[in-house]
Amino acid sequence: DTIPSDINIPDNYVAHTLSTTKPLPPITWNNWWKELNYISTTILTVTPAIAIYGLFTTKLHWQTALFSVFWYFVTALGITAGYHRLWAHRAYNASPALEYALAAAGAGAAQGSIRWWSRGHRAHHRYTDTDLDPYNAHKGLLWSHIGWMLVKPRRKPGVADVSDLSRNKVVMWQHKWYLYLFIIMAFLVPSVVPGLGWGDYRGGFFYAGAMRLTFVHHSTFCVNSLAHYLGATPFDDKHTPRDHFFTALVTVGEGYHNFHHQFPMDYRNAIKWYQYDPTKWFITVCYFFGLASHLKAFPEGEIKKGQLTMELKKLERKSQSVVWPKSSNDLPVITWESFQEQSLTRPLILISGFIHDVSSFLDEHPGGRHLLAKMIGKDASTAFFGGVYDHSNAAHNLLAMMRVGVLQHGLELESERAIPPSQRLQIVRAV
Amino acid sequence: DTIPSDINIPDNYVAHTLSTTKPLPPITWNNWWKELNYISTTILTVTPAIAIYGLFTTKLHWQTALFSVFWYFVTALGITAGYHRLWAHRAYNASPALEYALAAAGAGAAQGSIRWWSRGHRAHHRYTDTDLDPYNAHKGLLWSHIGWMLVKPRRKPGVADVSDLSRNKVVMWQHKWYLYLFIIMAFLVPSVVPGLGWGDYRGGFFYAGAMRLTFVHHSTFCVNSLAHYLGATPFDDKHTPRDHFFTALVTVGEGYHNFHHQFPMDYRNAIKWYQYDPTKWFITVCYFFGLASHLKAFPEGEIKKGQLTMELKKLERKSQSVVWPKSSNDLPVITWESFQEQSLTRPLILISGFIHDVSSFLDEHPGGRHLLAKMIGKDASTAFFGGVYDHSNAAHNLLAMMRVGVLQHGLELESERAIPPSQRLQIVRAV
Ligand code: HEM
Ligand code: HEM
Ligand SMILES: [Fe+2]
Ligand SMILES: [Fe+2]
Ligand SMILES: [Fe+2]
Ligand SMILES: [Fe+2]
């Protein structure tokens, strides 16, 4: 257990595994009852049933309501700050006190032991969106939210090493005593605190226990469903993970999931300090109290590179959606004599070596028809570029759309003025 | 008057005028009283003085308050939809009824006749940010807001043609009767309507007359001051005009001024229908009632080009702020033998032809130290690119930063994998 499970992994592991191992048959109306995972199905149906029964039979005291919210955050942080960022991703180091606290709190969220959870989660990151990912988002929202737990896994999740966790004292302690810790943290404490505090054992059990647990469950599940479905991809769009404030809100900060899949060992999910990520705030506070150290943050420049790539992609698409002027290579070369001659029959104007047909624009010219008209058959470069009026970049861009030819020997190739402002910076593809 | 004033303008007009005509001496503490423009100074100080006197001596009836706001919008639209967009910029055509209404309403804003106003405004657009611009923003907020009207112009504004307006019946009618129209619309109507309506002549005079006029004045002035000072430059940053919602709010929609200076003959100042621009909404409503026609809108593709250029500029700056990997030209070529030999003393890994030194990363590797360690002195391309784990784009970018050499004959130049994702799209300069 303490030797990395992937130490001898072959170089073609993924392709080889996918092609040589067969998945179980797909779930259908005929076989689902045979394929159920009875333990998790029971937990995930009985808990909300208890909560609903409680809702209709038990008065909610305000103290119990407040305590339920508090206990929701305690146990959810056990998962987000503990299971997820500390153990699955090693995003920081925690002092023993904090480790024990997180391990206990996480047990109250009833999502299995740290080791089991991290095993699956690391496979999720290693094989995102493939069949080796236990909660493959390509199989639909229902599957990634809860379906994958209700039935037997269709495939063994891909190999993921958790030998570092097998060597961790706190993780193994929690693994060993998991059942007791679960009962204590999920139901005993939330019943006893309101009971001793303000005599509300029953409300504590139903609201801070069952109801709170139902919310924590679906909060975590949303990280696998909603966070792979809703929102933007500011860092990379290779895979399904997405950033959305709403997801962050319902998952105690795990909703900036596009960032997280790019930079999984960063202790933050949202980089800006003010973006909603209570888990990051909690870790920062622990750091100030000396309970956490070695907070890992991906280098800022590398994070910027991801954003840059995505923004460039967007701009490339935008630039492909507009019509660009003809380049000098695609235009006929016209002699001065021919330019003069043609100007007698249509309104041609020479500007920085290009010959433009302004027929459609004569009456539209904001500077008036007369200023264009008197330049027909002439070089209007000086007038256009500030002699008479320093035209806007937009006017220069528009001008280029009226190109019909290049004056022989006339192109000011060396000059900025031969290139419309919208074409001075261009996006090129390296491959 | 009906022949364009700039019909014989020379090609070097701007430079020539600036170098051959002398401005009046600058305003100082010693000469300002000699340089005052007494008429406009009187109007711009007496009006607010009357308003303040009224404020302290006159009860405000709610009907008068409502009517004042209404009259504010009527007279302000006379300026924005009439003076500015219709006459100064010819952004649409108006039916005679609408023209007369706008000419009358605009007179109630006490900003001079349409012809005088458009003359100055066209010079402002033609010579933006130069000394030929009557309200040159480079001379400071106070100057462009109000200073330019309080003293004699330091220079004759640059030539701007208004012969089209001299040919316009409504414009000339307003010019002729301006004084009467001003008195009627600025003070008479706003006194009489509340007077006959609910017996509040006095309140009408002070609130709907003087107070409202003060607000309309400074609202228009903000277009010359605030709109050249506050906000973003999404379309072009060659000159001072800027876009800001706040400016739009206080100027009945003229606050998207960066757009406006790029596309002055567009009937909109804000392109999105929902962006705050009541003047655009007003024109649209007139269009639906057949009162306005030929609404000019700059082609969408050309508008996009402006945005694209500005966004590319920003990204170029961003890309210059990060450290990029060394290119193969800047790296030593290393033979296979030398690679093997050097790998004995430091952790070198070969991936797609580049040799990387992973010393600083061994213990940071999220996939664990062991997976890197076993690849030292080997080609890890297959494993890195999905054989074992399909690394994120971020990981590939980071990898490139560890380059220390190129394997002799080994560079997969033709392959995408030799180029980190952040360098596949690049911004290049055409000049
Ligand atoms: C085909 C060539 C031309 C095109 C496409 C063009 C386009 C434009 C455009 C789009 C504007 C609006 C303001 C701006 O965007 O900057 C404008 C304004 C103007 N143009 Fe041109 N122009 C051309 C040629 C000329 C020439 C040759 C002259 C002078 C001899 C001239 C004089 C002016 C003036 C004075 C204005 C300012 C109008 C005002 O703001 O009142 N234009 N032009
Ligand atoms: C110097 C070369 C390498 C660099 C810079 C590197 C970088 C990274 C980074 C940044 C991650 C985090 C996840 C991500 O961004 O995708 C990662 C994860 C991983 N790497 Fe590497 N890696 C390197 C070489 C390798 C090699 C050669 C292997 C396999 C033989 C490997 C296997 C893994 C695995 C399995 C993970 C997933 C860990 C998890 O999510 O639990 N890496 N690597
Ligand atoms: Fe995920
Ligand atoms: Fe994760
Ligand atoms: Fe302006
Ligand atoms: Fe304007």
C-alpha cells in the first residue's frame, strides 16, 4: 500500500486499458435493479427521506437553524479544505490539530473515507472526461451528479496513486474509525449540541443532522455535475470543467472548476481574493494562525498564459467573423495613366498607393461630398492623413474596404499608412 | 454661406494653420478680467444664481418637480437628438414636424443657435485634442467643461463646413428667431404651464426654468469634459474620448463618447440596445412613428474591427508581461550520448525533442516524484502526452519553461507537441 500503485505503469497505459478491458453493460430499464449499489443508494435515499419527514413533523427553532448552517459549513469544509485540497491535491500542509479536525469534520459529510474519496478523485483528474474517470461528465448531468454512485461502477476507475495517503497517520486513523466518526459527526454531535444547548434533540437530529447532510451531499455532487456543465472556460477548453459563480456559491467555493482542473494543486479555486471561495479564505486564516503552511499557488505568469490563450482564441474567432480588405497581392496593378483615364468614368481616389472606388460613399462621407469629389483622380493621402482631417482609425479601416487597385510603383509599402489600423496587430498560428 | 467653407482647403491646412496663426496670450490672474466673454459668463452665472435664490425662497410642488424633470428631458433631447445627432452629424433624417419640435426644444437649452453650435461641434470632431478644437480636452477638465465659453476663444476654431445647415429652412428659421424661441422655451413655457396647470407660476419659473436650465447646461458640458476624461477606450485610444455609464447617465446617453468619436455619424452612441442612451431610444421611437428615417449605423464588421484592435493591444501588453520559454534557437544542441551522461548528475527528461531539467519540480510534481524520477535520461513524450496522463495545457506550458537543450536530430518540429499551447496563437505586428 505504501508503494506507488503506478510505479510500473506502462507508457501506453490509457489507450491499452481502454482497449483491452471491457466495461459492464450499460444501465437499462431491464437491468438497473440488478446493478444497484445498495449501500450508497440506501444512504442517498434514506437521508433525504428522514429530512423530509422531519420537516413536516418537527418545529424549527432559530438556534437549531443557525447551528445547522454552521454545521453545514463545518462538515462541507471537511470535504473541500480537507478531503479535496489537502489530501487529494496536497495543495498545502496542515498541522496535526488541523488534520484531525478536518478528518473528523469530513466524516460528518458521509462521503466515505479520505483514502477512498481521494482515490476516486485523483482518477477523476487523471482521466477527466474519459471512461476511466469514475464520474465522467460526458455521461450526462444525472450520471456525474449521483448516478455513478447508485449503480456498480461500469469500469474500474483508472489507476491513481494514493500511497502518500497510506503513509499518513491521520488518514489511516480516519479510515480505521470511519464508521464511528461518521455516526458521531453526522448525527450524534448535531443532535446533542442543540439538545444540551437549548433542549432540541429532535430538531438537531432532523435539521442539523439529516437535512444538513442532504445539503452537504448535493453540494459536493454539484462539483462533479454543475461544475462540469455551467459557465465559462477562461483557462482552457480542452475538457468539460467550467467556472461559474453560482456553482461556487452552492459548493463552498469549488465552482471555479475550470481553473481547478488546470491548476489542481493550487490551494485556491478562484484566484482573486474577493471571488467567492470560502475554502480558500479558511485555508488563509489557518495559515495566519500557523495551522497551515506551504500553500501552493501556481506561478502567476503561467496562469496568465492560460487566460491569454483563451482570449486569443476568442479574438481569432471574432476576426474570422468580419470581412477584411483585399491585400495588394489580390489587386490589379494600375498605371498612373490608366488611373487618370478610369477616374473620368468612376470616382477613384488614390491614398497611400491604393486606388479606391468611392461611388457608394460619396454621399455618405461625413466630411461632405465636395471634399471627396475634388480628390477624384488625385492623391488624397496628405489630406486624408491629417492635412485636412486626421481621420479616425475606423475611417482608415473603412477606406481599405474600397480598394480596387494598386498604383504601379506607388505602394508605400514601408509605411504604416499602407496598413489599416485593424490589421497592424494580427493573430497567427504557430502550427 | 451655401458654398462649403472648406471647398478650397489646402492639403496642409492643419499644420499650416497651427504654425502661421498665433493664439491669444494664455489666461492668467492678471489678464482674465480683460479676456472675459461677458455674455456667456453672465448667462452661466446668473442662471444658477436665480436657481439658488429660488431654491431658498420657493416651495417646490410635486407637480412642478415632475414637470421640471420632464422639461429637462425635452430640452436636453433638443440638444442631443436635434443639435447633435441630427444637425451636427446628419445621423438621420427628420420629418419637418420633428425638425421644428427639436429646433424649438433645443432653443430652450440656451446653448446658442443650431448653426453656431454645429459649427463649433464639427470643429471639435475635426480637430479633436488640438488647438483648433474649441474645447480641446488636453487643456484640462475646467477648460473643456466651461472655461472655453467664459473667455474669448484663444484661437479661431479650425475650419468646419456648415453650408448644409445654411441651406436648411428649419435651421435658418431657428437662427433668425433664436432670441424669442429661447425666452419662450427656456422661461415662458416652463412658467406658464405650471401657472395655468396648478397655479405655480413662481415655482415654474425657478424650478422648471432656471434650475432645469442649469442642469441642462452642465449636462451638455459634461460631454466635453467628463466624456473626454472618465472611462474606457474600447474602440480606439488615439484620442481622449472615453466610454462611461456614469457620463451617459448625466448626459441623456452621450456618455459612450469613445464610440461616438470613432463613428460620429452613427445615430447611436451606445451600440447595444440596452445600454443607457435615451437619445437613441427616442430616435428609434420617432422612426417607428415615421418621424425619422435613414438612421445611419456604421457597418457592424467595421465596429468589431475597432474593438478587436483594442483587445489585441491589451493582450499584446499582457503577453509581454509574462516570461516565455526559450526557443530552440537559443538552446544548445545536445547529443544522445551527452544527454545520457548529463542525466547521471542532474534530472534531465526528454519530451518531444526538448531536454528539460526538472530538479526544482521533482518534489512539486502533482503526479508524484516517482513518475518523474523513473523517466530521467529517457524520452517521456508518450507518457506525458496521454499515455500515462494527458497533461493539461498549463502543465505543457510549465514544461517548456524547464528547457535546457535540444536533442540532436530529435526535435519534432513538425509536431504540435513541440510548441506549448500558450504559443500556438501569437500576436505579430505587421509594421
Ligand atoms: C475614400 C476616402 C475617405 C473616406 C473613407 C473617409 C471617411 C471618413 C469618415 C468615416 C469620417 C467620419 C469621422 C471619422 O471617422 O474620423 C470622415 C470625416 C471627415 N473626412 Fe473623410 N474620408 C475620406 C476622404 C476624405 C478626404 C480626401 C478629405 C479631405 C480632403 C476628407 C475630409 C474629412 C473631414 C473634414 C471629415 C470631418 C467631418 C466632421 O467631423 O465634421 N475625407 N471621413
Ligand atoms: C517535467 C515533466 C512534467 C511536468 C512539468 C509535469 C507537470 C504536471 C502537472 C502541472 C500536473 C498537474 C495536473 C495538470 O496540470 O495536468 C501533473 C500531473 C500528473 N503528471 Fe506530470 N508532469 C511531468 C511529467 C510527467 C510524467 C513523465 C508522467 C508519467 C510518467 C507524469 C504523470 C502525471 C500524472 C499521473 C499526473 C496526475 C496527478 C493527479 O491528478 O493526481 N507527469 N504533471
Ligand atoms: Fe472535476
Ligand atoms: Fe479536484
Ligand atoms: Fe467629444
Ligand atoms: Fe459629436
